[in-house]
Amino acid sequence: FDYQELLHNSTFCLVPRGRRLGSFRFLESLQAACIPVLLSNGWELPFSDVIQWNQAVVEGDERLLLQVPSTVRAVAIDRVLALRQRTQMLWEAYFSSVDKIVLTTLEIIKDRVYSHISRNKLMWNALPGGLLVLPEYSTHLAHYPFYYLNLGISPGPEFTAVIHATSPLISQSQPIMKLLQVVSKSKYCSQIIILWNSEKPPPHRSKWPPMPVPLIITDGRRKTSSRFLPHAAIETEAVLSLDEDTVLLTSEINFAFHVWRSFPERIVGYPPRSHFWDPVKKAWGYTSKWTNEYSIVLTGAAFYHRYYHHLFSHYLPSSLRALVDRTSNCEDILMNFLISSVTHLPPVKVAQRKQYKEMPTLQGTKMAPWANPEHFTQRQECVNTFASWFGYMPLVHSQFRLDPVLFKDHVSVLRKRYKDLERV
């Protein structure tokens, strides 16, 4: 028999007592999604003070080996599935690398020292795992997007728009002015934050148009990664990330927000991109071609939960953020990598108008980043750099798109709630 093939084709794997405290058969079983059957009386399982091992293993008695077959046959089919799923969750979260084993040890020690902000058992034993739940952000489950479904709650009814501005304000006809009016008209918009990353100082508040919602101008310190900083001014759970030249309708924003409230743990937005494996170069590739399949939704027009700002700033290494700032590129790809690694799910694309009229570049403003020939090459390199740090490719392909009811149907527009989405 091929040992690895045998492991992966087995439902239960015997884990007898090892020479020392444990047995390497235990980790082999976890990795193969084979339910470990422990035959080592008195063995203290790793991280047992936070991990509920009874949800992932079956304990036998090494003094009564002949009873083991009847013990495993008594496990119900639905419990077998639950046990195998839990082995994979625990393996990926805490044991799949030496780094994760060390980090888990350090985080458990930190929870003991700072017990007033320690993680609870559910945080350690449910996806995405304790390493991706930073208690400095909150100790309440209801403040994390991936627990909403378990708790039976929905995110708040409002969002904060964060507009990334890099061009100086030289005309009242610039795209950002139209964008401010469109976003502020949404009844779900709580406030608008302009992240000012232009070389020139921001204009006086009187230069900005009057709006029905608060407008905050924040210094981005000319860093691309600053658009994902956990700004204290963001009070809503939902963040609408926008580029200054994004062209949207208010109805498009409203529909995307409704969709996000059903998928609060994911990115929900409009511009899709995709990754692929290049067998010739033996590297990951990046494409902007419009196809039915995508794995990235660009954050130039997308909703996500504000907790991902905290993860972006405090979980990812400074080297990746430095790469983003040095190239002024790839921050949107990095955020997609991060969220997909947390959820193991793809982003969600929503319906949009087929064409956008390209806005001409105003004299004195910066050239659009995508017009730079190096822009695409940098993004190809970023995909491989990010995949190397994560240790695998977390992006997930999808063909799923959500459209409004009666979208493009040949019925009266009076019956359509988002009728403006059909206009070009």
C-alpha cells in the first residue's frame, strides 16, 4: 500500500502511544482528515486548554483494544463528517506549519497574561481560528463578521464610505465631486471619509460640496496601505472602499450594500479580476480579462467589514505593507488574499452597468495607475509574493454573481426596484 494514499482514503486512523509524550501519527491523521483514534491513556493533547479535542478525535482505551472496532462503528455518519471537518480546521489553523505552532503557543500564553481580553473557547474552536481573532479589537463575538451566522444576527443598517484621493482638487467637475454626491444620496450612508494622499495639501472644507452626511478629511501620509488603516472615525461595521475616479449610481451602491449584509464576512463589489496557474512559468498569473470566473473583487468599489482593517494592519507583516507602499500598487490584491484566507471563500460580485464612460484625465492630475505599463507586471509579482508568504494560494474562484430581482427582464420598469442599473 501507498501510505499517504491509505491515510487519505481512511475514515479512522489508529494513533498508538509513541516513544515520548506524543505520537507523530496524530499530526499525520489530522493532516489527512482521518479521524484520530487515540490509544494512549493519560496523554495530554496539544493546546488542550483551549482546543476542544472531543470534537475532532475518538478516544479508545489501550487496555481494551478489541473494543475499538465496535467503538468506531458506533459513531453516527453525521458525526463522522463533523469530526473530519474539525480535523481540517484545527490542522490548518494551528498545526500546518512550525510558525503556526509557535504562534499558537505564544497567543495562548498572551491570553493567560492578559486574561481580561483573552479569546473564549468558541474563538479557538470555530473558523477562522484563534490566530485570526485579535482580542485587542474586541472580546465580543458579535463584533466579528464570521460569527454573525452562528449568533443569528445581522450587521448594522449603515456604512461608512472611504474614498482614496491622490489627485489635487483643481476643478469642481472632477470625478470625486460627482462621486461624493452619489454616495451621500444613499439612505444607508452614515458618513464619508476622504483619505487624502495627494502631494498637495487638502483644500479648505468650503471647497467641498455641501452634503447631507458628515464629511471627514484624513491625512493618508501618502501611503497606499493607509486606505486600510483602522481609522477611529469608522464607526459602522460596513466599509465602502472607493477610488476617487469610481463611477457608480446611488442605486448600485444601495444594492451592493443589501448584498453585503447577507455576506458580511466577504468582499462584495463590482470590478472582478482573476488569478491562474501558469504551468510554463511555474508561477501564479493575474488577469483582468472579463470572463465568467473571478477570484478577486477590487477594493476600488467594494464593501467589507471594518475588522479587516484591523487584521490588515496588525496581522499581516510590515514587509507586505511596505511592498504596497513602495510600488503604490497591489493593496487591493493583498486585501483579497487576507479575506479569502480567513473565510476560505471567494468574494461576491454584484450586477453593474455594462459600460462606464471613461473620464478624461484632467490637466495637472496624475495618470491613471492602470495606464502605467509597469502596473500589470507589478501585480503579477505581487500575487506570487503574497502566495509565498501565506504558504499557499488562498484565492478561490467563483462564477457566482448577484443581480436584482427582474434585472434585465422584459417587464415594466415600474416593477423594478433598481431600474437605473440597466442604463449605460
